Amino acid sequence: MNAIANNIKQRLSLREPLQEALDIVVQLSDHLSLKKVSPIQEDADVFLQEELSKVKSLFPTCTNFERDFPSLAFSIATGVGKTRLMGACIAYLYLKKGIKNFFVLAPNLTIYDKLIEDFGNPAYYKYVFNGISEFVHNRPVIITGDNYNQQGALFDESEIRINIFNIAKFNSENKGGKQGGVSLAPKIKRLSEYLGESYWQYLSGLDDLVILMDEAHRYHADASKNAINELKPVLGLELTATPFDEKGRPFKNIVYEYSLAQALTEGKFVKNPAIATRKNFLKGSLSEKEVEIIKLEDAVSIHLDTKNELEVYAKNNGVKLVKPFILVVCKDINHSKEVFELINSDVFYEGEFKGKVLQIDSSTRKEEEVEQQFIALENTDTDIEIVIHVNMLKEGWDVTNLYTIVPLRAANAAVLVEQTIGRGLRLPYEGKRTGVDKIDKLTVIAHDNFESVIQAAQDPNSVLNKISFVEIAEDDLRTKTEVVTSKPIMEQSFETEQKKINVIADIQTKQKAQNGLDAKKAIIYALPQFNALPEVRKVDDFNKEEVKTKVIKQIEENLSKGQVNLFASQILEEAAEIYERVVADYKKNIIEIPRMDLVQGEVEARFNLFELNTEGFTFQALEQEIISIGLKDQLVTTIKAKSSGSYGNPVNNIIAALIDYPEVDYDDNAELLYSLATQAYEAIKAHIDNVDNISQAIFQFKAAIASKIYAQMKDNFVLNTPDYIAPKVLPFVKIEPWNFSALVNAGYRDYRDIITPISLIPKFVFRGFEKACHFEYKFDSKAEQDLAFVFEHDTSVAKWLRPAPNQFRIYWDNNSKQYEPDFVVETIDTIYMIESKMSSQVEAFDVQAKKTAAERYCKYASDFTASHKGKQWKYIIIPHNLVSRTINLAYLTSLY
């Protein structure tokens, strides 16, 4: 077990592929010499061959370092987090191996600037060393291509030095020049007044320099390759998503691969790419320009839909807003100007995108400005929604909000799949999928070569190999959506009342009405602050005189904060007068949902105690000999070695070998380890020829002994699913608002309407409820809409709620997922948490895991409400095929 590596994994929150890659660095750094290659060519060749043999024995895919020093390549898909892996490698090599000098190469100016922030700015949210305590007081010194010639005077032996160079700057600084007809040494090789030597001499003379190459395929050209070789590092770490050199030849030094196809297959770390075309699209007699307009219109339709989904997700989950944009790839600069003028005109969507389109190419900006402008598109303050570009995007453009791509230039299908799509696959929310299809998807519009793109993507040799395909119905393209917030009834009633007050003509009457509304709001917003009081176990307890006094006092404090309300005293007086009435209205319009954070304890992994099967534990001590070879006559002689007998405690030696296995923790398994090691010791002792040699035999064979024991330990390994931790329960929570998208104009229906086809149900917002805690809801299925009808018409139902995504805090799957029940329904004596599921899915593992969590919530809620004669909570799952509008709740609860 490598404690340092494990600590780095946890502190830097490395994703699984990055953890595996770091493990390889750990393993190989123990096997490699980490020494400079000899300047004598023959010695260098022998050394490199020996080092290569060490790597090849563990990772046969590495057949050649391809450099004049040991260099290891990691092929990792874009978006998985290669920069974070570089940070983890630097931290490990410093903390474990004492390496203090690192050289990081960036492929372009944008990534160069980004890496300086990533490695050098602790205040930056992507700072790679966050959590590494050893770097808090000994922060790595960042030396760049812009300040290296000022370094030297402040060098300190304890410093960790990270040199970051842009490859273009690195190559240019490494070239010579002329002045007045006199040849000059390359700038980086000129004498430094600070160092007393050139910076190049200083770097190449370091005996612990490690070079890290971001986008390593950019550094296989001769100029870059030769310059890097001259640095003479002790180790190279190469990272790339495309492990091919400039001639298309695959790297020969790959030790780890996590491909884009693998990421897509596992459904992790990257967006799911989709190729879209209009349903029943036929080019027919359409001109090229007409096809372009159709593709642009379809891209805008998808973009607006995605934009709304992102806004809804941000509101429902309390996370940052992500503003998506469309990338239009044009044939040339003239073509890009034409497209820019079209989109920026009144003709295109009646001028909706005027001022929201950006043309970035060499005609408008320098290369570096283009890259930086592109990165700035992630800023939520930008108005830009469409970007027009000529060239395919370069690697390393670290944007996460590119959601729609429109290739207008003729593109080979394979190139379109492997290059264009690869540029937009980064995910915006911590590099993880959200589970919302439209937020986790990148769409490429490909009407004119749709079939060929499908064929290219399905080619077993495709970098994607797994891709989804979407046909857009023409009806969908004509519909626009908007974001709707469905507020709880009390809040909605305040808005309605405010509208009525706004049209009152008489000033005194208007102010009195406004004071009354402000008093209601003040009470409602203050109540949740007091649900932790011991005197408050249910909403009715707010009517206790001592509680009312505290609430009114809090309202007085709230009114005194910020800008002083001139009518604060009247509002306070009004609040005291209407208090009981408002509390009664509040109770009538909410379901008292106990507040609790229901979380699982930690997973318990352990080895059961067991008796060791000692068959085969018959190890004998080996004779120890010393061999000598004459340097001139080559005569070989051997003599027996006489041991000092200092082999250590044999039982401890076995235990030490066992805890090298990463799953075996000494603290958790000390009793078992001593028992097994002692049993092994006794078995070997019983079979050994000379009992005096027992310590020697165990010392020599401790790894083999541990391997035999570990094989039996694995058969006795137990992984226990964690139980839920008893939570702190508070009486109630406020009813959260709903946020969802709705079709503009025709997006609202009455909940009693019969919708055909039923596939349209998720598109509509339903209204007309009288018992619900909101005025508007959306439903995912016919069964959900029918259940809402049942709840509205069942006389036993007092109130019901379709909980917003953040209404409950019920966690499952080792706390990695949050459960959102479909309904909460209150009757005269019970509150039901209800889930509607396809009958074929009821017994599915995830459904049952959610059921376990929900039932535990109901138990804790019932235990709490029982203490003050409140209503019990029950959980039921209803198969969809049992739902109809003619049943009632009693029938369903009797079945489940």
C-alpha cells in the first residue's frame, strides 16, 4: 500500500483513469533508476536498454522510449483531466522521490497561460495542488518562458521548481541569431548574470529534472525532439489524447491508455456525442446555401432547447449557470463573413441573434487572440451564442459549454467524427455527467453526410466507436421553449396580490394593502428559521405565545437590516395582528415534510477471521553464495556466504509482506494478520530440515508466503453495504419551487386533458390543480399524469405534492446519488411517499436501492411525528400498469 499516492488521489479527487495512471508512475518510479543518461554514447545505449527492459517487463506495449532518456506516454481521452494528473505526478515524485525540478511543455499560448494559472495560483479554482499540505508553506516556484532569464539569485535548496514553456517560445528561444553579421547563441543558452551560466546549462545540468509534455504528439517533430533531448531529464511523462506522431505513426512508449471510446462506453467524464439531421430530410433540388440555412436553423432550435435545460438544471440544483454556444465551421474566410452577416441580420430569426454572433479567424484576430477569445466564451456574462470559425478547433481549448457544432465546409466523415466532435466533449459540471440527456449531450448537425458519418463512427477503428444518432422531427424544429418557475402556492398568491395592489389608485389604500402583504411575507419567510426550536415540533406549535413572541422579534430584526423600510413599524404591527391567520394559511398550503439529511455510513470492507490452509508451506532455506569473476582471466569462483543471522522477526517479516497488498490495512486487520503469519510460521517450522534456518527461510521467501496467504484472504473478504446513519430531524422544510422548460404559447394543458400521443406528455406544463402545493407541474409519463388526476379527485386526499429536485435530501448508492420521489400525498392520518415505475423495472437494483432509502426516511419521519401525535409516513411503489383514472389511493395502498 502506497500511503503517499493514496493521499494524493484523495486530496486531488483523481478520477479512476487518473488514479490508474498515477499507480503506474508509482510502480515504474520504483523500478527505474531516475538517473541522468551518461554522455558516453555506448554507456547511454546500454543504460536506456536496461531501463526499457524494466518497463517492458511490466508494460509490454512500451517497446521504445523514442527519446534519449526514459519517457513514458499516457494516452488519455480529452476531458478526463490530464492537467490534474500532471499535478499528481509532480506531487508524488517530490514527496516520495525528493525530485524538485520539473519542466512542463505546453502546445500553444492558451494552454501555456492556463498551465501557469493551474500550477501557480492557489486562488484559482482549478489550482492542481489544492489539498497537498506540504505545498502550503513550500509553494512550488513557477518559472516561465517569460521570466526564466531573471531566475537564479533566489534559488533555494528546499524549493520545488516548475518550469513552464510554450513549445513555440521554447523552440524560438533555442534558435541562434545574428547581429551585425556576428552569430549569436540562442537566447536561452546565453550567459545569465544571475546564474553564472546559461539557463539552458543550468537546466541540463540538473540531476533530478523531470519533463512533462502536455499534448505530447506536438513534440515529436525533429526540432522539438532534439531540443527536449538536450535537456537530459531523468524521466519524461507524456500525455496526449492522440498518441500518433506528425506522420501518423503510433507512439511506441505507451504504458497506459484510457480512450475516448472507453469513456463513452462507460458513460463517464465526457459528453455523449450525437449526430443530428432533420427527419425525412432530402436535399433534392435544394441549393448548397439553402441546405446551410436549414442546418443553421436546426442548430439554433437544438441550442435554444439546450439553453433552457441548462437554466432549469442550474435553478433546480443550485449550481452555476452554464450558457451554451454553437460553433459554425466554415469553408474559408469569405464564407465565414457571409455566414456572419446572415446570422447578424434581421432576416435570421427576426434579428434575435444580432450582436450575439462572433467571427474569430485570422482575418479578425491574431492566433493567440482567437484562442483567448474562445476560452472567454465560458464566462456567463457574455452575450455570444454563436461562434463562426474557419479551421477545426485545436486541441487543448478547454471549453465546457460547446453544445452544438455545425460543419458547413465539406468534411471527410472520419475527420468530422474524430476531430470536430472531440473538441466539444468536455462536461461543465466538475467533469461529470448530470444524468440529464440534453445537458450531457454534444450535437453535430450533419444533414448532407449523415449516413457517411454514421458509417464512420461505427467503424471499429473509429476513435469514438460508440455514438448516438438523432433525427429531428420538423414539428420539433418549429417549437420554441422557455424556462418556467412554478412557485409554491403561498409565494404565487403573494405575486397575485402584488399585481392587484399595483393598480390601486388611492395612495393611502395602496400603502395599507402593501403593508399587509409585506407583513404576510415577513411571517412566511421567518417561520422556517424556527423549526429547530425545542418548542416547535409541528406547524401548529407556531401558535404558542412564546414562539410567536420570538418570531415577531425576528421579523423586527429582519426589517431593521439593510435599507430601512419607512413603514417598518406599521408592517410589524400588522404582522402581530394577522400572525395566527397567516400560520393557518401556511399550514393549509404545505405538507409538513420533516427535514433530515439521510446519508449512508462508510462502506465496510474487512477480512473475516479464518484458519489458514497450510498445505504447501514447505519452504527450505537456500544456500547463500558469493560469486567473483576475474577481470583479466575471467575465472569464476564461488564461496559460501556466512550470514550474521540478522533476518528480523519471521512473523513480522510475513506481516510486512502482506501489508504491501493495497487492500490489506494493518490497523483494521492486525489480529487476523498475526494469526495467519503465526500459523504460516508454525507450518514452515514443522517441515523445515534445520529449525535453526527458519528465520532465513522466511526472509528469503516472505513474498511467496504472503502471496499464498493473500490468496486465501481474498476468499474471506467481505464488503458490507453501509447502513443509514440516524439523522437529526427537524419538523418541516419550506416547499421548494419547480423550474422546468415549457413550449412557448402552446405549452400549457389542463391536467384532466387526454394527451395523444402519450409521448407528448413530458412536453407540456399542466395546470388546474386544487389540492396540489404548486399551480403547475410537468409529468414524465401517462401514469404520473393519471396519478395526479386520482389525487385531485380522491376525497381521502387532503393535499399532494410533486417534489422539486432539491426538496428531499435522501442519498443512496454510497451517497453518490440523490433520490427524488415522484409524489408526496397527505391523507387524514398518513403521508405517503409514492413512486410510479414501469412494471418491468420495479425489481431493478436501482429501484430497490431507492426504495430502501425512502423506507428508511419514512421510518425516521414516523418516529419523529409519533412523538407529537403527527401523521405516520409510508412508502409505496406503484407499477404503471395498475394506474388508471378510475382507481383510488386506498386501492393502491391496499396492494402495496
